Amino acid sequence: MPFIASGDCRLNVLIEGPANRLPVILSHHLGGNISCFDAQMPALAGRRVVRFDSRGQGASNAPEGSYAVEMLGRDVLAIMDALELAQADFVGVSQGGMTGMWIAANHPDRIRRLVLANTTPFIPNKQIWDDLAAKARAEGMTEIARSTIESWLSDGFRARQKEAVETLVAAMATMPVEGYAGNTSVLRDVDLREALASISAPTLVIGGEEDGPRGAAVPAITQAVQNGHSVLLPNAAHLSNIENPEGFNAAMVAHLDGAPTDQSPQ
């Protein structure tokens, strides 16, 4: 796995599949890493797939200071430039979806098709992110990781897939505190609501039926972008690519292949 520099950060990148295919870039949730998309890889067989650990997470560097969604977007552009990728499809989950929205709105020529899963352009509760950053600095990541991951997963998944739950918790628990704090700044400050109208790439918005109030962003994003469709997946809350990979993969592949996927919630 090569490391690719983006400003002051070295990003851990994994490239798989034939070089002559249009690439698909996968961007994970807060507290995740490259392995969070393992369940998508069989469905993407035969494509060129670029996975990376986001800034402050996984094996990528965790520079001190606040991060911003523009910074995360420019990290992806740095990866694309280093790999000489003029254009790619992009699949982003949660925070990764924010990154995809920023790129598609500000650099529309770089994104062919876009998948935004369990994400939002804006989070109204600002103070919670400063509080969580302070808690991480004072106490470490152990309790934050468990409470966060368990709150993001459906009851059924937590009951059936205890080993998978522990893997997700462990990934977040090993985040550097400065990396976590930097990324909480992204979630605190992000506001892409006005940018959505600039997104012209065909966009699939995926939500989980058990994602609670967070699911309200699915129709909002779908209606705001120029060419949006949406799918709500059963048996999934906030990490739908992990909780219901069969449904997620079917919707993702159909969209990337140009098939109709519109199942927009009313």
C-alpha cells in the first residue's frame, strides 16, 4: 500500500483491480479505515478500486489542528493527481459522503457518478463535537469508540454480529486523539447545503431504515442535487454498507453501471 502526500499529511492508499478501468474511490466513516469496505470488494471485482485511510485515521498521518471538509476533499484530489486519475466514481459513507459532496460540487469534472450513504450536508448540533474532542483528550478514545459505534448500528446487527461490532469499535478506539479531534472539527463546521445544487453528477443517496432522525437527510440531499435517486435499506442504521452489504452492493453497482435505482422515500 503506497503512501501519498497531501500537504502535511501522508495518506495510506490501497489500489486494486485493472489499471485500464475507470476507478471507484471509497471513503469511509469517522473512526473507520480501508477495511470498512471489505464487504464491497466482491461486488466491485473487475473494477479499479482506490481505498484510503482518511486523514487522522487508520494508517494515515494525524496532523494536529482542526480539519475541514475542503481539506478532506483536497486529500482525495491529491490521491487522484498522484495516481493520474482524471475522473473517478466516488462512494462515501457518513463523513466520507461529505467529502464526496464537496468534490462533486467544487470539482464536478473529477466525479462521474456519486454514491452518498448515511451522510448529511450539515449537522446543527455544534457543541457536541467540541465536547467529544475534549473528552477524547481527557480520557482517550475507548469509551467514545464504543458508544459511538453502538449508536450507529441497528439492534439486529449488534445482536447477530458481535465480532464485527468489536472490530468496528477497535478501529475507532485506536484512532489518534489528535486525528479524532481534527475530524470532529469537520463535523462541527461542515455546511454543504447550498453546494448541493451544484452537484450535477448522477447521485445515489443511500439510507438505512433504522437510522432514525439522521435519515431525514436522504430525501433532502436527493431533492437538492441535480440528478438524485435514493434507496432506503432495511436491517441497517448508520453504517449500511457494513450492516446490509447485499442491499448496499446491489444499489451501488446498479448506479455505477447506469441502471435506474430510484426508490425515493416519500
